[in-house]
Amino acid sequence: MKTNILSPKQHAIMDYALIGGMLVLPSLLKLNKKARLLYAAEAALLLPYAMLTRQPLAAKGLIPYKTHGKIDPVNVAQFAAQSLLPAFRKSRKALLFNLAFTALAGLTVLFTDWNEEA
């Protein structure tokens, strides 16, 4: 059974959706200010990274797709680790959102075909 089912284009769509979610959902869910600011900062860092990765929806393909695939697990680990920060530990809603977001990002990385040419 093939588990790597997301093409480079589909992965890019997921990246942009996750980044959009980081910008919009924390406010819609009325997460605490520190969690909202942290997600906004992360989105600001991840958007150029996604836009500059060599993939079909790139603004400019400077970062090789396979390099993106090596960096993404680090990003997912960072999302998981931030669950230990007070902004998440002290708010059940923020913690649950962060865990769900981490799981979705992790599944995106896990199900991406990193060997497919972008």
C-alpha cells in the first residue's frame, strides 16, 4: 500500500492552507494573545519558505523540494514542542488546537511523496 500520496503540488496546497490556518484560526477560536502571536510569527517564517521551495505553486523555486522534505519534520517537532510553552499549557483550547495542528502538519509530511520531481 502506497502511503506517500501527496504530490509536490498537493503538499504545497497543504502548506499554504496550514499557513493560512495559522493566521486565521487562532483568532477565530479566540486563543490567548501569546498563542495568536506565536502562530502569526510562525506563519510569517513559513510562508517565504513555502513560496521559495521548488514546487508547482512556488513564487520562485530556490529551495530544492527534497531539502524542504528534510526541514518539514523539524517544523513539526517544533510545533509539538511548543505545546510545553505556557501559552499552550495554561489553555486547554490552545493546547488542543496546537496538538491537532501538529498532527495535521505531521500527516502532511508523512503522506508526501518526497521522491516525486517537483
